[in-house]
Amino acid sequence: MSSFKALLFDLDNTLLDFLSFKIETAKAAAKEMVRNGLPCTELAAYGKIFSVYEEKGIEYQKTFHDVIVPFGLDANASERIQQAAILAYLKKKFEILRPYTSVRSTLIRLHTRYSLGIVTDAPRNKAWQRLILSGLEREFDFVITHDDTLNKKPHPSPFTLALSKLECLPSSVLFVGDNLERDILGAKNSGMVTCWAKYGSNRKAKHDSISPDFEIEKFEDLLKIVQF
Ligand SMILES: [Mg+2]
């Protein structure tokens, strides 16, 4: 058994395959937008959705609106296309938002020995929607979202808030996340031990200046790290 007292997790692309979710929902929305009269190809609509995500952030709430406006359509045509996109997005979301393989069973085992928490930059409402849809809403002692500190990782405040809830030394906490700059650097700066969820990262190699203490290729490899 390890000396860890608690494990903290990033949510998107660490517990949930968020990138696939965003790709599949964008495809579904693009298809319905074109079918409802957006004058471009599905591929172009898909590209425009991701351009908005890149410009305004992946959590931006008016993406489809921003895609439609430049076409200069009348109000009813625009609304029809926007609502079709929103409904297609939601339908796909309910259908496909799931954790990575073995996440739930691994968390259940870990929870018998360790405190478990989430530190996510997602808004509170979206974080809970994603946890409930993926069946993970009961597996954590606490969930810290962007609404709790109004700062995003690697800012120290979400990490400090998590430590205050755990009441244990940072060195006895393992932080697991896919993003080297936000999760790993932020947790390291707060004195935690870090584990890079390599499977959720689009990077193939480690960052020269950010070296996690551990890295995992699949979620259940965590059990080896904590010597379960
Ligand atoms: Mg992430």
C-alpha cells in the first residue's frame, strides 16, 4: 500500500473521452444544420464549429449561433438551424458521453482506500451533467469546478481549495490529469505528486520542462502506481 492519502482527478480527457465527445457532437450538429438549410457542406459546418471552439474556448455556449450569423439568413431560418443543431448535439451527448474503459470500476476500488476528488475547469452545471451522464456522480468526496474559484488551472487556487478539503499534506496527494501545462504543472507547483493521463493528451511526447512523476497509458494502470 502506498503513502498516498487521496487522489485528485481532472475530468475532461482524464475520466471522460471529451475530445471524441466534442468531435461526434459537432458532426451530428453540422449534419442537422445543413439539412435544415445552412448553405454550406457538412464538412464546412463542422470546420466552422471547431473554429469557434478554438477562438472562444471549448466550453463556449453560443457556438452554433456564431457559426450561423455570418450567413446573414433571416431570423426564422437562423433559429431553425440553431435549434436543430442544439438538439442534435444534445441527442448525441446523451448517447455517447461515457467514461474511458475501466474508469468506474477502478474508482470504486480506489475509493475503498483513498479520498477522491475532482478539480476541473468546467463550469459547475456542465461538470455535474457530465458526471451524471457517465455514471460517476457518486464516486467522489468533492468536485471543484471553475465556479468555485473563478480561476483555471494551473492557477494555484483550485489546487489549494482541494487541499483544504482533504486536510492532508500535498505530498500525500496524487493528481491525475491529461494536460501537462494545466494539470501537471499546477499540481506540481502545489506540492502534489503527479500522474500524466497520457491516453487523454494529444501530445505524443512529454514537455521538456514539465515532467510528471508517473504516466499512465490506461486508467486502470493507476492501481499499480498506488500499489493496490
Ligand atoms: Mg483534461
